[in-house]
Amino acid sequence: MELSCGTLVVNGDRQLLLCHVTGTASWDIPKGLMDAGETPLQAARRELFEEAGLSFEEPRFQDLGRFDYRRDKRLHLFKVEVGDDMCSLDELRCTSFFPHHVTGEPTPEADGFRWASREELSTLCWPRMAQRLLSIDW
């Protein structure tokens, strides 16, 4: 079973950082599959950096544990509280690319960033992800 590792970045208003998934109408947390030899924390930190350009020291990551997600995939989630230190998202950048399905050109996995409240998750995220995020106390 695959393991996807991600980070819930939570601001002082108890909102989550979401990344807009390029080419879709959906938003998601920064997350991705663990590479061979990585720990879940290493994978979550790498994905956070690749998808949003954020890097935090290991002690800031609170391990939330593993969660069922799909029949073939589980999630291992961490939380980082940023308080009011990240008011602007203007500096966030995605450096993880995939080939565009039509042009083949390198395309960033995420093309936008926003804060979202618990109430907004059901309309912004894919249903399975919204359900999982709403089941967690963050």
C-alpha cells in the first residue's frame, strides 16, 4: 500500500494552507508519496518544500499519525503551526513539475496558494480529502 505524506500548515486563525492543483478545480494540502529510504517526516518536509517552497525545522512538525485514505493509499500527516508569521503567501512557489498532458511542457503541480477555514474545505478539496481533513483536530 502506498503512503502519501503531507503537512497541515495552520495559521493563527486556524486556517489550513492549501495548494491549487494545476489543471483542476481542486485544492489540496502539500503532500506526496514517500521515496525509497525516506521516513514519513522526511517525505512530508520534502513535499512541503517542493510544492510550496516552505521549510521548517523538524521540531516544529507534530506527528498526527496515519489515516485511511483510499483502498490503495494511506496518509501520514504532520502539522506545523505558523501563527501569524505567514500573513502573505506571495513568496510561495511550487518547484515540482509534471509533463503537461497536451503540450508535454513542464507544468508545476500547484499553481496557487490560499488559506482555508474548516467550513471551506468541502467546497475546495476533493471529497475524500475534505472528509479526512474534517475528521482531524487541527
